Amino acid sequence: MICGKVWKFADDIDTDAIIPGRYLDDYSPLSLAKHVMEGVDPTFASKVSKGDIIVAGRHFGIGSSREQAATALLVAGVEVILAESFARIFYRNAVNKGMLPLICKGGAEAFETGEQIVIDIEKGVAHSAEESGKSVALDKMSPYISKIYSSGGLVKLVISELGKT
């Protein structure tokens, strides 16, 4: 089970909102994390904590196929994102980095910023930690995506697999 505080965002959060292009000349993950989500909330990077969860609407991560968007979120402390849908390349970049992007319908309507939620991957549900009864069903992850996530990302999976030969 995964527990964390919600940061709620709307539909159509693009990669330029996640990490504005003007910061892409600095490849340091820590520098990128200082500017994460600056395009929609300039104070986000100073408030987010390790284990916090982003809950968003449709099309999270649309736009440029910049791997730095997933890196900036992960280094800032976001390990899980619940959204109605993801841009395909952002989704894979997030998984490959070791982040968990979960698809769910209605998460943005069910949860509010600051609320504590619990995610039960086995049962395929996310629910409020309070006794409000709010919950949403999660789409099932493919076994391959689950394996990458469980390994801590694609690089760690490949290293592990190479060590088995």
C-alpha cells in the first residue's frame, strides 16, 4: 500500500508546465526538481514532500517528449501520479525512471489538495485515508509495467536481468 498527500492538478498538464524549457540547459536532477510544476504552481517545488501524490485529470504529460519532466517530479519527491490519462511517452518515461503513473477515472473529482489517500495496487483502488468513503478504481497495470516499477525503473531491471545470465 502507498500512502501520501494529494496535490491536485487539472487536465492538460504539459511537460513545459512540469519543467519549463528555460531550465533544460541544466541537467542536474536536483536543479530540475527546484523548478518542478513551476508552469502551474510556482510554489510547488518548495512545498512538495517525498511520498506526495499528484492527482490530475486527462492528458497528464502532454507536449514535448522530455525525460526531464519525470526526473524532476521523482527527485522532488513525487513517486505516484493518478490521472485519467497520460501522454504515452510521459507515461513510459515515468515508469522507466521508477515512478508509478496510475490511470483512474474520477480521481481529480474525488480527491483534494492536502488530503491523505491510500493506494492499494493489489486491489486496484485509491481511497481517502479519512472516513469520507471517497474511492476510485485504478486501471490494472500490465505485468511488464509492474515488473519495471517493482524493479525501481528500467535501468535497474536491465541490470538485474543481466546479472542473472
